[in-house]
Amino acid sequence: MQTKVANFPYGTKNPYQDMMYSACSPEFTLSAPREVSFAQFANPDFRAAHRIIHLHWDDRLFRIAESDDTSPLFHEVKRGLERYRENGGRLIWTIHNQAAHSQAELTDNFRQIRQQLTQMSDLIHVHTPHAARHMISEYGADSEKIRLIPHPSYLGVYEPTEVTLNRSAPVNQPIRFLAFGAMRGNRDLDKLHEAARKLTNRGHSFELSVVGKVFRSGRRLMRRMQVNPNVTVISDRVPDDEIPTIFSQSHVYTLPSMNTFTSGTAMLAQTFGLPIIGPDIEPHKHTTPEACHDLLYPAQNPRGLIRTMMRVMEMSKDELNEKRRACLQFAVARQPAHISGQLKQALAELT
């Protein structure tokens, strides 16, 4: 019997959900209802059509970071979900982030709603051991509910797998660093700006591309970065067909954030063979191959980023290629079909 799994919300700009469900059929199919009101969760007909609900990005879905006020929307959803489960429906919840996307500080409302979701969910999906420990320690999640399924790589998504794996490495003179994705404050791009400024002032030859949508809070910093002749800023969302070119022309991905919980862009970078430079926090260690952990600098070292960038610029072609091969192998191990198979097993437990 085929089971439709209703995903809320369904991301149209990020292929994450499609990747996660790529090997779940024919037993399970991703359903992305567009017009369903949350009140319909309580309807027995909805339960009959969708035996499982899969929640994602709860802070966006419930707008729970806007204030500390109780969210009327969540109360509506909660009532519907409770009735849905009474009707025999099952609930899986994927934890994508530790805090809300819109702000770094946790509000009481955010905590309260996550606490309730923790209790209501039949399974809680996390991408790293660090995230599992966080849900247990912060929200009292039952370890029996938690399923550790890593974030997939993007191998085969933006171009054929054989093209990605057989592409020659770019010439490493000069070294090209890349930062990619939505440029929010939690990316700690001010650290990257300062490192690039110091490297430029010292006469180092390198290129840094900062690519992705820039929000209002980051526009001033982007203008300051653009003054640097070694830095290029592309402040718009990049079309999917241009993503392989941007990554394949770069050598290393910079991720100076101390607040990373799960990084899809880190997996995207490694899909194209780019090792990650970032602080040695647990989420980064759990999302990179061990052969590249020497590029994760001590988190409390204020000079760690610039020193690691300098080290990469001094690397031989052979050493950099070894890092590249390790990342590609990591991407193969976490290719969507393999990770999707693990999700399929979790869904099977629910049915």
C-alpha cells in the first residue's frame, strides 16, 4: 500500500525535500499540499489521504520568532495535529536549525512551541549527533524517538553525477574562496570580511566570492566587502543552472559561523569537492570528512580563520587535490538515494 506523506512547508527553492524522498517510493511518496488549511488536519478525510505528516522549518511555519506572544497559528495547528493523531495519523518532525532563522536569540515562545512539538511528534529527525543531544538536553526529547539521518549531498541534483565526479580541479593560482547562500547575520560574515581585508593589505593573491541573497541587515557589510579588490559580491539568488559553475571554479568554502546547526551549503560545497574552512564546532565536525578536519580551526582563536586561509593559499596542488577527493568521496557516501533510504526505514517504522 502506498503512503502519502504530507510535507509542511514544502520548499520550492531548495531541493532538500525532493532529495530526502528520492528513494522512498513506491511505498512512500512526498506530498506537498499547497492549499490545505491547518484546520484540515483534524478532518478524517485528510488523515485517510495522508497517513503521515512531516514537519519542517517550524519557526517559519508557525512564525514563532516574531515575539514572545503565544502564537495563535500554532494553537490552531496543535489542535488539528492532536485530532489527526487521534485519527491514527503519525507525525515526524525534522530539526533544521537550533534557533529561528530571523533572529539568533531564543524567545520563550520558540522554546514552548518546540517543547510541545517534541512531545507530540512520533519521530524526531536530526542530521547530526550534536542535534540529537541538543533535543534531549534542551527539550527533554525521548531518545527512542530520535532518528539520526545525515543531510544528503547534492550529487546528481544540479548536474549529472558523472560530470561532477569527473571534472578536473581548477588551477589553484590564485586560490578562490567561496561563501554561498542567504547572507544573514548568523553567517558571521564580518569575520570573513576582516580576514579578507587583512590578507589583501598584506599583499596576498587570492579571490573571494560572496554569492547569495543579501538581506537588509547585511547590505552595509556587503558594501564594505566590495571595496576590497580581491572580493566579488553577487547579492542575488543564483539560478540553479549556474550553481555548478560557481562551485566548480572555486577551491575552498568558507563557513566562519559559530551558530551553525545544520549546513546544507556545506554539503553543497563538498558535493563539488570544496573542503570547508570553519571553527571546529561539533556541527562542522559532523558534516565534514575527517581528512579535512585540519581546516577546522580552534573556535575561540580570533586569528583562526585568517591563518587557515593563509595555509590553504600555501598548499601544494597535490595536498589540495587530496582534500578535494575526500570531499567528493564524502558526497558519494551521502548521496541523496542513500540518505533517502534511511528516511524510508524511519517512515516504515511509523506505518
